[in-house]
Amino acid sequence: MLIGDVARRSGVSARMLRHYDSLGLVRPTGRTGAGYREYSSEDIRRIFHVESLRSLGLSLRDVRRALDDPGFTPAELVDDLIRQTRRRIAAETELLTRLRRIDAAGPAGWADVLQIVALLQALGSESAGRRQRAALSSVEEVPVPVEALVEAVLSEADPNVAGALRWAVAQSGVGGLALLAEGLGSSAAEVRKRAVRTIAEIPDGPATALLKQALANPDIVVRRYAALALGARRVADAVPTLINMIIEEANDADAADALSVLASDPALTDQIATRLVDCLAHATTEPSARRRLTQALAGIPGSTTSRALADLSHDEDRAVALTATGILKVRAAR
């Protein structure tokens, strides 16, 4: 079969077939009387073998070794090809993500594109200062897509940079909440904590709804951060977690402050006071926890609290009694 016929049937161009011939990879076994290359059925089979191996990413040099060297085994080469392919896919995926982010920013011209690229590169810089400046300028200059900001904040260990990133995410609205919700379910505890702290800085209703869901998160750290944020937003769902934080001495001062904010709502005042008193009366509540609960009553107005403090001023635990007496004096002086 002549080279033109082989090219048509195999899909390999005549030019490539001549290249194979020059390399000694596929040499036609015959020649016509006029000197034209003539391929046998075995030659054509070898062409298909060459193309099959090339489709796996083998170089022509490795293809020749695979076909001609009996001692050349595929295992090591295939493993190397897998590693190369993974690296290539990772690089292409990173490029695709970058392009999508640029597209999401809606650049008006190439100057905007260059500025967005510079900001994205700065967010990934090894310099904490450069990352922080990028986070702050992402709002003031050409906006960086919120997805990039969320990805950055979930991986940021530097507290100053993380604070700037949380602010930038909050300024971007609720667009990053879906990714932050995924962060709450991360297998990494630090990522979960960064996610809930970022959500806590987004003031809109959808963020509040997500924080309420976070009260049921398996991670107690997430639950506590969510409760503190919800307390500041006057969401009653946070009350049980906040009281547990006081009992467990976990950010207990902040938890008491959050309860005080919640108790400023007349509809919640007696409810919070009653819960605190019930915990104080519980037989298993440790003395140190009872003192913290008594101190928390200082921020709760109302008659229920006053009656409870009066009773506690005669408590068997002297520290509790003194604390309650001191709070009553302050209240009386107001």
C-alpha cells in the first residue's frame, strides 16, 4: 500500500509517516518499481501501535523502546506519565480557575485584567504584608471575585491578613456564603474556624441563617463562634450555647456579654435569667462554674434576676454569696 493510501486509512499524515521513516520508527518494507514507499499489513499494524502509545503521552523515543526493546517494561514509565498528567491537570485547573475569576470580575479592558491578575498573585504571595494590602485594595480598586477572597481567607494563618480578608469578604456581600458553608464542613478544624469567623462578619440575613445552622455543627469551636455572633445579633437560638460556654469557661466573659445584649430584649430577659438560675441550682454544676454564672447575672435586668441574686447572697458558697451581694449593691446604686 502506498503512502497516500496509508495516510488516508490510518489518519496519520504522509508528512508524519515520512518522519517515522526517517527516525526508523516505521519503515515501509517495500518499494515499488518507481521507488515509492510501499507498506505491508505488518507495517500498518505497527503504525497503529505507534499511534496507540503516543495517545498515552509517550514520546517517540519511548514508543520506539516500547516496541523494539523486550526489556523495556511499562510500569515505571506509566507511573511517570501518571505523575506528569496529574501535574498538568493541576496546572490547567489552576489556570481555568484564574480565568473564571477574571471573567467574574467583569473587566472593562486589559488594564483591569492586569490589575486583577496582580491582585490574585498578591493574595498568594509569601509576604503577609503584600497579602494584607491585596485584601484591602481588592475592595477599593478593581474588585477581586469573592471566590478568590474566600479561598484566601480559609487558608490564611496570619491573624492580621485574615482580619483584612474577612473584612473584604464582608464588603463583597453574601456571594461567598456557599463556599464558606463548604468550609464549615471541612475536615480541617482551622478551616472550619476561619469559615465561621468570616460568616460572623457578614451582616446580612443569609449569613445569620447560616450561623444558626452552625449551632448544630459537630465542631464545638464552630458552635461557640456562631453563638457569640448570633448573640450580638440578638438571636435567641444562641442562648443555650452561650450559657454552656460560661459553665465550661470557654470565652465566658464574651458569652456573658452576648447574653447581656440578648437580655436587653424584654421578651428574652426572664428566659435568660431563668436558664442561668436553673444551671446554678443544678447539683452537678461545679463551684467555679456557679461563680461565673452568678457573675453573668450582673448583665441581666429584671425582677427574676433580682430575686435570684437576693437568694444567692445567702448561698453556702461564700464566693457566690459575695459576688451576688456585690452585684445587688451596684444595681441598687443605679
